[in-house]
Amino acid sequence: MPFVDCAGHSLEVEWVGEAGAQAPALVFLHEGLGSIRQWRDFPAQVAQATGRRALVYSRYGYGQSDVLQEARAGVDFMHREALEALPALLKALGVERPVLVGHSDGASIALIHAGAGHPVRALALMAPHVFVEPVCLTSIREASAAFAGSDLAQRLAKYHRDAAKTFHLWADAWLDPAFPQWNIEEYLGGISCPVLAIQGEDDAYGTMEQLERVRRGVRGPCTLVKLPACGHAPFRDQPQRTLAALAEFVHAHG
């Protein structure tokens, strides 16, 4: 993977799709334990289906990007990514008014970024978090308690330079005593671009109230897609339906 220096860190990046595509680029923002490789071939499929070029990258602390040097990520890690790191990355790579495609924490980062006034063409969100629900914290507590005695560290080690640190970067931030008050609904009113929000009906990390609050809060057109037989990762659990929804949305609004 090529790397780019951004905000004082080396980040792995990958471009997929036709290099000559002139339409706004797709920028993929991964989940809380994600990375470039964990998207699998989904960004390439979306790029092909839409005729767009897509940028995929691993955030600081994830994948093959620099390992987190701080003791903790902090409860504001999504705000820092949305308001500091992502603008710096887009500027470094010359990406203007992208279509942000975010999953989970990545979807929340997309909402903060757009809601703060950064120019985007559209937002495609999968399992976004806009407020903290008890079901989410319960699932993260269970994952954290099981981490040491499970094979999760080994599985994550296939994707991350320091799997244990990456896991705790995510889990410790969400389980911080201050995190239940985390809420980004104040940013929704600043979003006037088209929004697509997708969530699985069996999502262990959030209910459909997340999507409903997005719909009620944004000022632009908002399409909700609620998928049966689907958990927290629509692009893995329902890839064809998710791809179809994204392609239709990008063709219409992107």
C-alpha cells in the first residue's frame, strides 16, 4: 500500500477505480476496528458500479498506518478525525467535495465532517452512531471482556500492526465513563447534502432510532434503508442489497 504523511502521521491509502474519472471521488471511512483490507473488495465494487474513483485509507492507529502513540484515543477521537485529520488528508490528496461512504464510527465521522461545514457532495452511511445507546455499550463490554480469552486478537492481527492497541483504542474510548454523554446531533442541522443511511435490523450496536434521528436532523434529502437479516456491517451481511442502494444513490445524487 502507498502511504501519505498527514497531520503528523503516516497513513496507508489505496485508490481503486478508473484514474480518469472526473465525478466527485468516493472516500471510504472504516468502522471502529476496521482498515483498508477489512472493506474487502466492496470499495472496488462500488467504484465499478458508479464509474467513480474511490479512496480507501486506514486511520491513525489502524491497519498499517502509524500505531497509536498516545496512551488513549480519548472520547473525542471521532471529532478529531472529522475536523482535523480528514480535512488534512483530503487536502494532501487533492480531493474536493467527495461522496463520503462511512461505516459505524466512520459514518459518525462523516456526519461530523459535513455538519461542521466541510464541503461534501453526499453522505452514504452504514450503521451510523449519532448518540450512545445501552445496547451498543453492552456489546462493547462483552467484546472487551472476551478479548483476552478469544481469537479476536489473532484475527485482528491479520489487518493491524498492533492488534491489541487497536482494539483498546476503540473499546476503551467507548467504555470511558464520559462516553454515554457523547452525542453528535448538533451537527445534523448543518447537513444539507443528500444522505443515504443504511442499517441492519439485527445490528447489535444500535437500533433504528439512529437512522430516524439522522432523518429528522438533516436539512437535505435523506433516504433510509432498513435491511432484514443484517447485522452491524451491511456491506458484509447484505452486500448485493447494500451495493444496489449505494449505486442508485450515487447515480441520483453523487
